Amino acid sequence: MANTSEEQKMPLLEHLIELRKRMLWSVVTLLVAFLICFAFAEQLFEYLAAPLADVMRENAVSERQQRLIFTDLTEVFFTYVKVAFFFGAFISCPIFLTQIWLFVAPGLYNNEKSAFAPFLIASPILFFIGGALVYFVIFPMAAQFFLGFQVQGTESSIAIELEAKVNEYFSLMMKLIFAFGICFQLPVLMTLLARVGLASAKGMAEKRKYAIVGVFIVAAIFTPPDPLSQLALAIPIVLLYEISILMAKMVERKRSEAENAESGDQADE
């Protein structure tokens, strides 16, 4: 009994040691990437602030207003820490995914590996596409919209000018990037659900109208309150939903072919 119990405990202990090893590699990678990014935090923040600066110049905003302010003594420092952590996590993401794969892969069958591996590759790529859409398209449109609320002062009215804060600007940019990046994971999520049988192409097609309404509600929550930004998020997600239906059809077709082949083999036997 004692020997049997010890044999059962050893695999679990080995798994825990392997998990600790993978987590240690991930944490060390993140720490190194964070320290490197923190050394260039000012330049990285300037890169994030470039869309706002470009829109200000395009709208002939005076040089005195082309700035970001901070009202707390530690605000810029902690914003730089957040910037370094964000870019460090992004840079080290491939290492995270690799460590996850190295931990999980030994326990998977070959067909499970071939099914799981593409999603580890597609997920960060789709997140990057969503973030790039924010940086190059969505945020410039939103900044253009909000700068329109500035009012020049006259003898009978007071001026309304933008005085954007450093931490608030970074928070808004990160909120948009994460919102778009997560929403762009829709094909990955729906394909996984179709693969395990929790969703079907027919069911998703029948619920298309409800999904479109939900997409526009999500877009209204996560984007600035201007129609262009909301449409810029909603339209790609609707297209991704249609792609999810096509991916689900492919999964169902492959599953059906595999079942038919298995049935044929059993009949031959």
C-alpha cells in the first residue's frame, strides 16, 4: 500500500516541479523584459502619445497646448512603470506561450496537439491586430472628435482647452488596446467551442442578429462616445463573427470526415 501510494504521488510531484520551472522561466523573462523596457520608458511613452501629437498638429493646435500634464508628483514615474510592464509583457508573451505549450504538450495526443497549437499562434496575432487598429485608426479618429470640443476664448466667453494628463491618457490607450485585442479573440473562442461541441455553425448563424446587437452594445461600452469609433470596433467584430461561423463549419466537416472514416474502418473489420 505504501509503495503504491508513493508511486501515485511521484508523478504529481514531478508535474509540480515542471510547473514551477515553467513559471520561473516566465517570471524571469518578464522581469528582464520589464527592466529593459523601463530603461526606454520615456521613448515608449512618446510612441504611445504620437497619435495624439499628430492629430494636434493636423488641427493646428498651438505649440503651448501640444503637451501632456501631470498633477501628482509621482504620476509620471508610475506611468512609466506601467508602460514598461505593458511592453515587457507584450515582448515576453511568446515565451509565456512557449512555456505553456512545453508544460501541456507532453500530456496531449498528436491530434490534440495539432488542434491546440494553432490557437497559441493565432491568439497573440489577433490581439496585435486589434491593438494596431486602435493605434493607427481608432484613437486618431477619437482624438479628432474630442479635440472638436475645444472653444476659443472671446470677450464674452471663456476658452475650453485640452489639458490631457499623462496617466489618464495612458489608461485610455490601454483600455482601448485591451478591449480591441480581447474582442479580436472571437474566432479563437468560437472555434474552440465548436471543436468541443459547445457551439455549432448552424447555431451561430441562427443567432447572428442577436450577436450583432450584442456587438454594438459592447462597442458602445468600450469605445469613446463617437459613432466612428463604435463602428470601427463593431464592424470588424461582425466580420470576425462571420469568420467564426466559417471556422466552425470547417471543424464540423473535419469531425464528420473523421467519424465516417472510423465507421468505414469498423465496417471493414
